[in-house]
Amino acid sequence: MIAVSEFIRDLLAETHDLESFLNALTHLSANTLGNGDEPALCGITLRRHKRAGTVASNSALAQELDELQYDFGEGPCLSACIEHRTVHIPDVERAGRWPEYIEAIKATGVRSMLAVPFTLETEDTAAINLYSMHRDAFDERVVEQVEEYAHQASALLNLAVRMARHRDNEENLRLALESRTTIDLAVGIIMGQNKCSQERAVQILKSASSSRNIKVRHVAEAVIASTTNQPVDTHFEN
């Protein structure tokens, strides 16, 4: 199997958000881990607070197959996440587990499945899910390859998560500062218009927000808009 770390590092460098990275990762996974010339159906499941969802997939069908497991609350990818171990179903006819789910998955044409967990640094769990319309599509060699792939990908997946959190924190801080600037300007306008104290101006702003059932920032924006057509800018000192 080719080493995937360099490819995944390139993906991480080229994509600018976690969703884009994960979607690119599933397409790389599908082509790298497919059976011969046929790409695998691939999805990545993330389980947080006991709720699972597909955060990326290489096709609409792969997404639907993942969601079928969530509907039944059982299946290989959920077991891989919960038990943190590889779950391999060479032939759905001989699965021996999850009878209702297996009947439903057979109706889709899927004949073999493989789910391998990632190792995350948080309490969240994740797994890569592979589906094939052929029996015994994932032999012992392929299973070992996927496990090694998941091991290599885990370190960079954790890095992607940390980068996403950092970007989110920066964006939240920026939005908070912009909101603070808007509200402070509106309070100053209200103080001038009503010849009142800052405390009274804040009360007026909050009262308008409550009575109109809209956010304080939006009320503040309306106050500013009533006095000027110029947009409000937040300036950051270096």
C-alpha cells in the first residue's frame, strides 16, 4: 500500500475548513482502498455525545448507507466507534448480527462492509466505513491496509480538528468584537438622542430587542442605520 501521510498532509494544506478536508479525505480513501479499479463506497462517521452522523462521503449512496445504520441504531460503523475495533462483514448473508439492519442493507445491494475506527484525542469517536456490492471484497490484506491507513490518517485528522477549532475561536472572537462595537455605537446614539445615561440607553436597547423579538445587535444596527448610511467597521490595533 502506498504511504498516504504525504497525500493527506497536502489535502490539509490545500483545504481551508474541516468539512472540505474530510470530503477530500473520503474521495482519497475510496480510490486508495477500493477493490481493483472500482472505488469503494466510503463515508466517515463522527459520533459525538452518543449521536452519530456522516461528516463526509464520496457519494450520495455512501451517505445513504451510513444513514441507514443511524436509522437502526446499529451496524458496523457504530460498533467500530463504540467498541473502538475493526468490524468486518465479508458477506452480509453470514453477518450473524443486527438482523433487521442486515435485511435492510441487503436490499440496497451491499454484500460486504468494513469499518475501522480512527484514534481521536477527544471523547468523540470516528470511523471510516467501506461498502461493496461484492462478497468478500475486503480480504485480510485489504483489512490490514485500511487499519494502517486509519492509523496514518488519525494524526492528521486530529490536527485538522484542532485547526478547525482554532479558526472557529478566531471567527467567534471577531464576531463578538464586531457585535460589541455595533452595540456600543448604538448606545452612544441613544444617549445623545434621549439625553440619558449609558445604563438607561442599554435598557432601551434591550427593551426594543425584547419587544421586537430580535437580537440586540440587530436593533443596534437599525439604530445606527437611522443616523448614517456608512457601514460600521471594527478596527484592530496591532
